[in-house]
Amino acid sequence: MEINLNQTIQETKGAIVVGISEDVKDLKIFDTLDAFFNGNLLDAIESGVLSTKLGEVKTTGALLQTEYRKIITVGLGVSDKLTRLDMQKALGNVFQFIAKDGVDAAFELGSFIVDSDEFFYDIGLMSEISTYEVYSHKTREDKELNVSFIGEVNSEALSDGMIEGRAINFARDFSEMPPNELYPETFADLIVEEFERKKYVKVDVKDDNTLEEEGYGLITSVGKGSTKGPRLVTLVYKHPEFDGKPVALVGKGITYDSGGYSLKPRTGMVGMKYDMSGAANVLGMLKAIVDQEVKTHVVAIVALAENMVTGDANRPDDVYVSKKGLSVEVTNTDAEGRLVLADAVFEATRYDPVVIMDFATLTGAVIGALGMERTGLFTNKDQVFTLPILESSIATGEKLWHLPMDELEDKAVRETASADLVNSNLKPYGGASFAASFIEKFVEDYPWLHFDIAGTSGFTKASAYGPKGASGVMIRTVLDYIKNEKAYDEFN
């Protein structure tokens, strides 16, 4: 998006974008807006030519001095009830309209009621994520938005929003890539290409041979069923002006999940390219932090593997030894995500983090419990420990729900005569808590937050936040958590 800041209406080109609330006549800017419509603004609203309904976009025209200009309006509802999330949705609808219409546009900022850092951040954010186009081999025309702002702009907040929006789209692109193009080796190569020359970043890639030699038995067991071997990628970002312990971000990156010998049904396999969305979203979080040069310390670890069926693939009844040294009986090869995460979160403990946060499209059970719009949250600490991340989720509108995990699951994951742990109890209930408890055995008592994004990793339909497909969920929430140093709150 090309941006022109702090302009007058005479300096702008193309359409003018105006926000209209139900109580527009009571606002200081009413006379200015009314003049756009030759004194007929209220009549235009009453007749339905324009709408104050939240998020509804309408267009008309107006003669401004000697030039006829297109006017794009978006309804804002009642001004004193307008929330930040309402404004995001209104902005998203406007940007989608502008992109589809292919017009240059100038925002009359005074008409949007609010004037805050958050508002300008949201303009930048929504300009990027609302107009995202799903990665595709279809021929498409690149569209460049040309946007101006009438009034004073907080350019730093606007830029931060755009950077974070692009980071979300970066993660979405990974999730949308077909698995014949994105597999562990190519995924690792793309990560290196993106980050190896960035300031304050160090990248380490362990290939399949190294993983086997160094004893990462669980990720190796999952990846050996594919001709495309697994990778473990670690990225360390440390700003020189920050002295604290790192936040560890860990992502599940199963680039395709057939289920292995516990084979998924035909309809269950479609969409399994998205099983690496946890890793993709961790990389989106890191990209935003790196590109903004946030004064913080982050370790990002992504475990990359394909879960396929060959003579070398793991089988039910197999036993493997993890990097930590715990042995694991495999009873379900389709419960592979927790295996790769186990080695990955244990790897994170090497960096003495203030908190380990892992993200995974892990269980169908979490969808049964919470639906498609809430992410399941688990922790090895008490409920108070979850308050900062829950606060961040409320700020961003990304819904989180704290789910239980206690001695019941601790006992269940040990119910095997063959090994220290079992990867599945094969029961049709409580699966999200069981999986979380399994991963918890590898975090070495470090503070830990586990996010099961199986339901929320993708949008089921288009919205103001973008098209159907990968959502980049939890990127905004975790950025709020890290940038506001909530991991270092005293009660943590």
C-alpha cells in the first residue's frame, strides 16, 4: 500500500472515505461532512443512499469545488458504543471495497470519531490483512492500494500496524502453500532466506541426519516415514538493548498429515496442508518483532516433518526415546504433533526462557469443546499465570479459553507397560487435555503456555479480516504480550 500522510482534501486524488455514525449530526465535523453533500447528508442517510449501520459500505458522488469526487461511506453505528473491534471491521470492509473497486482513496480522518495510536495501528493492520489474497497458482493481477489521509496521522503507529499485518500475511502464505511445494527441506530453506540476513537474528537448522545422530527420537520417528526428512529450525533474536531471558515460541510444523498408519479417511485428509500453521504463525510473530526491531529477546523453534506411510514409518506399538530421554509408546500415529512438539519444547529449555509458548493445530477435541472461534489454552501454572495473555487476547479480539489439565491427565499419559509415556489413550473424549499433558512432560518445569489452534487456525468464511483460509491466529495476541513485556510481570 502506498501512503500519503497529512494532506488537505485539495491535495488528494480519487475517492474520499468517510465514516458516518448514527449521531453524526452531534459531531464537531458534521458541518464539514454535510458540505460534501451540499447540505443533504441527513437526507441521504434517511433515504438509504448512505448508511450508518456498522460496517456497511455505500458510495455516492459529490461536487467539491469544481471537481466531481466519488464518496465512499462506512457506517460506524452509535459513536459512544463503537469498540476497537467494531472499528477494525469497518476499516476492513472499506479496504476490501477499495481494493475491489481499484480506486485511489483519501480518508477523512475526522469522520472516524477516534484519534488514538490504536486507531492508526488498526488502519495499517487492516489495510494489509483485510485485502490478503490466498497463495495460489491462479493468474492474478497485483493491486497496489494508493491511500491518503486528510488530517494528522501517527505514522509510527500506522507503520507498526502495516508491519504486523504483513507478518500475518507472511504466515498465511506458508499455511496456504501446497505440500508438494512446502515440505520440511523447502520450508527450512524459506525460513533461512527470510531471516538469515536480518539484524540480531541467528538461525540454526538441524537436518534429518543430525536429528537422528543427536537423539531427537520423536521428531525423527514421525519424519522417517517420508522421503522428505524432518528439520528442526531454531531462530534466536536478541536486541542489544535488552538483557532479559528469552520468550520461547515453539510451533508444530507438520507440512502434511496423512495420519500415518493410523490413516485418516479420505475426507479427513483434505486440508492437512494446514497442519503446519502453528509453525507458520510462530514465524509470523518473529517476523513482526524482527522487522520492528522490538527491544526484546525471543527464541523461535519450529519442528518440521511430514507424517506419511512407508515401510520406514512409525507404527502403533513402536517405542521411541525422546531428546529428553523419556521413552514413548506410539499407539496412534495420527497423534504425531505432540511427538514433534515434545522434542521441540525440550529444545527450548536449553535457552533458560522466562516462558515457553507452543502453538499447534493439535486436536479435534478442542474443536468439540470450544468450536471454531476459540483457541484452547493450557498451562502448568495456576490460573493467575494466564491473566496477561488473556488480557492480550481481549485487546486483539482473538478469543482464548483456559482448559483443565491436572493429575487425571498426568496419570493417563503414563498408562503404558512399554515406556515412560504413551502418545494416545485412544479414547474419544478429553483429547485436548491429554495432548497438553503429554507435551507438559517435556518443559522441565519452565513456565509454559500451550495453544491448541486446531479450530482457529483458519477462517471458515470470508470476513473483514480476510478471505476464507489461514488466519494467522494468535500472532496479534502474542505480539501484544511480548511488546508490553507481560511475560516479565511480577506475578509470573
